Amino acid sequence: MYRPDGVIPFQKTKQDAQNAFRDHCKGKKLLPKGFFDENRVEKITGIYVPFWLFRTDAEADCTYNATKVSSHRSGNYMVTNTAHYLLHRGGYVRFNEVPVDGSQKMDDDLMESIEPFSYDATKGFSIAYLSGYQAQRHDVDAQHCQPRANERIQKSVAQLMKGTVGGYASATPANTRIQLLNSQVSQVLMPVWMLNTRWQDHTYTFAMNGQTGRFIGDLPTDKGKFWGWLLGLTAGIGLGGYVILFLLYTLGVI
């Protein structure tokens, strides 16, 4: 019941994850002094995370209220003409491998942020791939993950249809009908590096795509540096405005 259909092997190492964390911290001027310290990285774990991959066909039928605006001068008046249109767009789109993580332990937004994975590298499942890594088994079944996949698909279709509407001053959706057909699902283990670090009694979590190296995570901000930067920026803007006003005054503009 828990056996996945496939696995994407790790391509990035633990050292790659450490280097990615180091690069993620570089250039962050508001980062608290001393935060970047390898001793503060409490845990780096390679985890195979179970993802449900949904394949489906989407049939869309959308209408939009659109306008075109033109203006011309007539004597002392500026005349504006607004033409109204009812637009119709329809299409058929196939989606392959729309991922939704099947583990309650993993934050959905965090997992979506390290996408995409390259599914061409998917291998048939073998226990040998799990050696040296943790592996989770799904605790959220495909049926409960289906609505999140459907939501992502429907948003993508709606954006795709809206993208075909051009040349109008405005275009507002009037009716959007998206029907999903021929849905199929499989389960694949995805490689993810998870990093935890602590700063001032707060735990910060980072994730890295173990195949592509895409790195995601929020960093703390030094409040003293932030307010100093903000005051400096405000003072700089004020000084710049004063210089501009002085130049305009000397030129006789004001």
C-alpha cells in the first residue's frame, strides 16, 4: 500500500546543501551579525518525500467583458469612445505530473517553492536508492491531495486563457468553466534536503531540491540594522529632495 511507483535519486550532496545555505546568506546586509555560523546549523537531513503526481486533461470555456477606448478632439471638447465586447475563449490542455506532497510533516508551500523536479530522471522504485537517507511514507492519500492539484491546474488554465486576451483596454472574467477529465495518479519519492538552524530561540527551516539545487528559506532580520537602513534611506531621500528644490529655486523655476 505504501510502495511508491518511482523515485528521483539525489543529485545534490550534503556539502551542496551547506554551500547553498552559505550562498543564501551572502549579501544579506540586514542579516544579524553572527547568524551565519556553521555551528548554528543544527541539522541537515536528506529526505525522500512522497509526492502524488496527477495527470489530467482540462477543458476550458471562458468569457470576458472587454473594452476598447479611443479619444479625439471635437472643437473645445475631448470625446472619449468606449466600445464593449463579449469575448469567448475555449481550449483543451493536458497536464502531466502535477505534484502534491503526501506528507503532513512537510509544509506544502515550502515543497511547492522548491519545484520543479525533472521527471525524466524518475527511476523504478528500489530500496537501494534509500540507503543513507531518510524516507517518509505518505500519510495523506491521493484522494485528499486531489483538490490541491485541481486548484493548481484550474488556476493555470485560467491564466492561460486570460493570456490569449490582448489588445483591449480592459478584460474582466465574466464566466469561467474548467472541466477536468481522465485523471490519473502515481506516487514518486522526491529528494529534499532539509536544514534547521536556531537564532535567539527561534528555529529557521530551509529546504533544497535534492535534484536541481533550488534553495528556499526565510532569514532573520537584525532590527537595529533595519531601522538604521530605513532612517538612512529616508535621510537620503530628504537630502535629495532638498538639493532638487534648491536647484529649481536657483534656476528660477520656483
